[in-house]
Amino acid sequence: MVTVSVGVCACALQPAYLPPTTTTATGWHAEVAHGGKVENLIDWWSRFDDPAVGELIRVAEAGSPTLAKAVARISSARATLASNSADAWPTLTGSASIARAKSNISTGSATFTTLATTRSGGLDASWELDLFGKARSARESSQALLQARIDDWHDARISLAAEAADDYVQYRACRQLVRAYQQSAASYAKTEKSTNAAVTAGMSAASDGYLAEANTASANATATQQKVACEELVKSLAALTGADEPTLRGIIDRPGAPELPEPAAFSVETIPIDLVRQRPSLASSERTLASAYAEIGKARADRLPSISLSGSVTLSATNLTSPLSAWSLGPSLSIPMFDAGKRKAAVDSARASYEAQLADYRSSVLTAIKEVETALVDLDGAAHRSDDARRSVEQYRRYERATEANWRGGFDTLLTLEQARRSLTSAEISYIELQRDRVRSWIALYKALGGGWQTGGASTSTAAAEAAAIAPDVQALLQGTTP
């Protein structure tokens, strides 16, 4: 009994793991986005004024190979945990056999035939006492990796939603840009026609006609290239969502859809240090770090002696002899004596892996903060530029209308009118691109903040409940049950 107590109370070879502390600022350096109320980011997609955003995300989650891979990695990590947990328990194996033999016995002139049936069975048990925490460290390592894989699934889900929404926003803006570039090309064509007429009449030099034709060709090429970009975005969405193209076009080209999806604004009340606790990619990196730390304890314990308890019981009998039984029970001691430094190298390797993972974790924290800061800078810049860009469009439109009135009154030429129209179109293109980039910055900020995910909190359970509607086996994996 004393031996069992020692085995259960394994000695700790290293201090308990503590999550690393990171030096971060107490506030954001960039201007924080204002004008929006506080929103829960988990269902932020439903607050877009275009239902196609949420529908695209649901389709993508249902057929995404990336999410399927993340689910498979959860299953693999859970199997590894079950295997490592089993190492701390005794193993019991049983065996059984039956054999029938025929033999001839000669006595003088007579020969007798005998049939013998032999039956045997046995049980073998063994238990390696976890004196120095080797099995415990392996279990802690695999448990941390399982948590990391679940965090990876949440991160993949957030990234997938952001990418689908971003592609859709680009597609809607691309459609507007196609129309704008086509208007510009049409204006250049009118200018070319007017210029060629002037050249024919001898009122303009031939070089003016060549330049007008070149401008028209260049504008047509730009419009065509923009249409190609739109088709490429459709292909990208099809690959991302796994939907067939007709179904996809029915979603993204829905009649009555707004020109550009408009998200609900949200205020950024978190501080940089909170980002470590609410972004699944960082949580995954920290859990991977914890796993690497546990591997050090496992490698150190492997350098120390181990004690195993083993026992066996066998029974055998034939129809010609009485039953026989045998048993054995006792401990065995294994002491590493010489391995040419192999086990020490394993400890050094585990420590190096931990240090590398620690560096990766700190780098990930800095990258995450940079992504939030960048998104905030982009949003602030878009907010300051938006009024100027809108005023530019309004004034160019007034200028175009005034020029058209002058042209109709005979005070301006058609060339001047078309130049005014192209100036308006150029301002509209800049405004469309600015609005597109503003929405994309909101999506980037959503992703950088972790999409409202929080480890161990209500957000995690809410996300898991949403996932159940997509794939019930995922919910089972998150809860630790077998689907």
C-alpha cells in the first residue's frame, strides 16, 4: 500500500506552469473608432444591412474544408489525450487457448490411440508507477494541445467569416467600379468622335485624334480589367464557400441589395492587454506554450528510475491430467545508466522548443496589437477623408451640370463637357474605393479583436451553440463527448 501511495503522489520535477506575462500598453495609440454603440461581435454579421453577408458566412461554414480540417485536428488531439491518460492506469490483458492432440501408444503387439484436449487461460497485469510525473506531464501536454486545437477551430471560424464578408464587400464595390469605368470609357468615346470630326474639318491637328483614340482604348481596357476582377472575386467566393456558382450568384446578385453592405459600428472598449484573453489565435498559442512546458517535465522524468508492478495468473488443464495453476506478482525497477546523452538531449530539445514557442507567443501578441492599431488608423483615416470625398463628388456633379447647361446654351464645347463628366466619374471612383476600404477596415478590426470570442466565457458557449446548427459533431467534440 505504501508503494501505491508513492506512485499516486508523483514528485514534481519543475514548478507549475504559469501563463507568460507580456508587456503591453494600457491603451491604444491610434484613434478609437467612435459613433457606434457597443455591440456583441459574435452576431455582428447579422447587423449588416445586407442579409447576403450572413447567408454567405453560413454557406461557407457548412462547406469549408478549413473548418473540416480544424474539426479533424480536434478529434486527433482528443484521441492523443485519451491515449496519454491511459498510460497512468494499469493494463490488463487476457489470453486463452484450446488445443486437441492425437497420439498413438504401442504396447507389444497392440497400438492404442488417445485424444487429449488442452485448455489454458491467463491474465497479465502491469502498472508503471508515475513516481516523477512522466504520465501526468504527458497528460497535461495533450490536454493543453486539445484546448489549442479547439481555439484553432474558433479562430478558423472567425477568419472564414471575415474572408467571406471581405470578398463580398469587394465584389459589391467592384460592380459599382465597373459601371463608373464604363461611363468614363463612354465619355472618352464621345470625345474621340468629336475630336475626329474636328480633325476631318481641319480644325484640329491629327495628333489630337490619335490621342483621343488612345484615351478611349485605355479606358475600355480599364473597364474590361475591372470586370475581370469582379469575376475573379466570384471564383474566390465559390472556392471559399464551396457553393456552386449559380447558387452563389443568386446570393451576391440579389435584387434590391444595397450598393455596398453597411456594418453596424461598435466601440472598442477593450485595452491591449485584454486582447490576449479575447483572441482565439493568441489563446491557442498560449495553450501550445503550456503543452511545450509539460513536455519538459515529461523528458526530465524519463531520465529517472521507474518502478512497475506486474503480475500474472495462468490456468491449464487436459482431460488426462489434473488442472494446473500458476501465478506471479512483484515489482520491477528500471534504472537508466548509459544512453550516450540521449535522454539529456531530449530535455534540452524540449526546453528549446518551449523557448521557441514562447518567442512565437510574444510575437503573436505584438502582431495582434499591430493589426488592431492598423485597423483603427484605417478607420480614423476613412472617417476624416469621407466628408472631403463626398464633398468632392457633390461639387464635381454641380460643375458637370453647370458645364452641360453652358454646352446646351452654346457657351462651352462638347470636349469641355466630357472632361467635366470624367472628372465627376473619377471623384465617384475615389469615393467608392474609400467606402469599400472603410467597410473592409471594420471587418479587419472585427477579426483583429477576436470576433467577440472569450476563453471559458459565455462567448465560447454561444459560439459552440451556433456551431451545433452547422455540424452537430463539432458541438460534441467541444463538449468532450463522442459524436
